[in-house]
Amino acid sequence: MSALAGLGSLGGTGLLLTGGEAVGRVAPVVGGMLGLGGVAVAALPARVRMRRELRRRWRTWALAAPVFLGSLFFGGAGAAVLAAGLGLIAVHEYARMAPEGTAGAERRVLAAAAVVLPLLAWLRPQWLDLRAMAVLLLAAALPALLSGDHTAGAARAARALFGLLWIPVALTGLVLLGGTAVAVGVAVALGDVGAWCGGTALGRRGPPARPLSPLSPNKTWAGVLGAAVATAGALAAAGAFTPWLWTAVLLGCVLGDLLESMVKREAGVKDAGSWLPGFGGLLDRIDSLLVALLLAMVVTL
């Protein structure tokens, strides 16, 4: 049985039974962290180089957290709407980074999948099996096949299939994982904060300062240590800690950012967008969440 087939039977049970119960458990933690963060960034002295940037990021967090938790509070319906909304924006940003002349038809395929897959995950999760994988493969190749592209058709199909797995398929985890999706989302968010704190405190010299990959020289092993501590604490606070889920979330935090950096470097852009204050585009904010959701679905089957 394929991974998607197993996901179809998950039905939102996960480690936490319902989205509403999970939101009720993590809301005080998130509120407390936002409160402490707001006080901290407000108290930053003017000489701190990133003061303005950190304040913009905090304001974005303060708006995004209620949207994320509020949507998942309403269970499968709210999660499906959230996943579809995030997916439509994310695939638009992804398609914009595709080579010129290859984004139009593939963008429509990605956008359709961004809406249809979360709805299927909510209404017909049993349909997400090997048949769905076959449809995704054909949908990714169809634009190049119909246009008779014999020069870049394989690359276009591969790019579309990668986008389908990276964005719409990953976001179905918001529906299929139920309350566990709440824990994963909060853990990824705090993992990013932990990575920044770890890199700032320990990433100046020595082995912890070594970069993880040339794709993102600012991402160091010190940041991984910080993310490891923060994600473990967040999952424990949500009542969802297991070694496997923690590993999935930590790998999402580490590899998600590098994955998007690879895509952006190939496209020759710094950010996926410019509309999200303090972060750039939506993909710049949810890159780690996408990988973490995929891996979380794997380890919770």
C-alpha cells in the first residue's frame, strides 16, 4: 500500500484526537510565546541591527497564529479551507519561479490540485491511494505532452510533479493528521525561532558555526541544535511528543528551508514573494512546514 493509501485511512486521528482539542491545548502556549516575544521586540534598543525586521516578523506571527489555529479548530472543514488557501498562494509563487514560458499550464494543474486534494482529504480520504498517485503523475506530464514539447517536456513534467508533492500533497496533512497537524505547525514555528536563537548564541565559531549546506550559508549546526530543543519542547507542550514525530518535525525545519533555497537559487531570486512582512512570500514562511507535514504523515501511518 502506498503512503497516500495509508493516509486515506488515517482520518484525522493522529496523536491528538481532534483539531479543537489540540488547539485548546496549545493556544495558551502560543499566546504566551507571542506575549513574551512582543515584550522582547518592543524592548530592543535602537542599536540592534535587526530590530525593525524582528518587529515586522512578530506582527506577522501575531496575525498568522490565530488564522492557523482558528482554521484547525473547526476540524476537517477548516483544515481543508486553510490548506486550499495556502496551496493556491504557494503554487502561484512556485510557478513564478519556474523558467519563463513553462509556468502557465503547469500553474493551472498545481492550482487545481491545491483545491481538490484537501477537499478529497476531508470528504473522501479513501480515494487518496495509488490511483491518486497515477493521476498526479499524468497531470504533471499532460501539459508538456499536449503541447508536444520535445525540448524541455521532461523537465517541465518533473518540475510540476515536484511541485505537486511539495505543496498540495504536503498540505493535505493539515486535514489528514487532525490534531497532530496543530502540534506539527506550532513545533515548526517554534523550531524556526529556536534555530535563530541557537545560531545567534552558538554559531559564531567552532564546529557549531559550520554551515549545513552551500545553499544557505547562514544555516548552521548551531541552528539545528536550537531547533532540536525548541521542537521537542513544543511537541511535549502539545502532548504529541514521540521520537519519530520529533525527528520528522526537526528534519522538516532543517531540510525545508534548504529545499526552498535550492529552488530559489535555480530561479535566481532572493524570496518567493514580497507581500508577507518580515518573511518575503508565503513559501518563505511555510517551506519547513511542508516537509514536516509530509514526514509526519509518513511516521504516523
